Amino acid sequence: MFELRVEVDFSAAHHIEGYPGDCARPHGHNYVVEVYARSTRLDSIGLAMDFRTLKHAAKELVAPWDHRDLNELADFKGVSTSAEQIAKFCFDRLSSRIDGTTADGRVWIEKVTVWENSRCSASYFEPGKGA
């Protein structure tokens, strides 16, 4: 099994509606999004997938969020802007774009981790996916 990891970042404001504390107020983070893709085998030149393809997809996903208030964006309408929900949103969007796109369908998104700072992160994955 092979695993690839790419990292992209963006800065944004948000607040957690209903949170019983400081996070209910608008504040910002310098988010880091880690995307993990897996493959059971390599292509004819020894790649699971071109890193550029994976990184481009991740950058394109987060670009509209950069220097914005996440709570005001259509992507998060009716959804909490918690790191957990951002990770799931990224996982779902990237999976629909990346999974099975190689000629023999060997690559899939395994996990997405969203870091709010260097000490706090949330990940989303689906057990057994790709197996």
C-alpha cells in the first residue's frame, strides 16, 4: 500500500454557533489542510499519482475560503464551521474529484486532517474505504 500526503493552507475567520465559550465569537485561524491519498499499486513510471494533481485539487478547493468568513460562504450554509466539519467537507469534495481517476482506478482519498493551529486538528476518514 502506498500513501501520499499533500498540504495546503488558508486563512479565514469563523465562529461556532451555539458554542458555550470564546469560539462563539468571530475569530480567525491559519488553517492547514493535509490530504492523504492511498494506492494499492504504482503506474508504469512508479507513481501512485502525481503530487501536483493532488495538491492542485486541494488548493482549488480551499482557495475560495482564503481571507473570508467561513460562516458566510455557501459551502458551509447550515453546517458548523468546526474543524471536524471542514475536514469532512474537504474529504467528500476531494473524494468525488480524485477517487478512481487514474486509468485503473487505484487511487482514493484516505483521510483529511484540518489544523486550526499547531496543537489542534481534526481528521475525517471512512474505515474500510478503498480496501
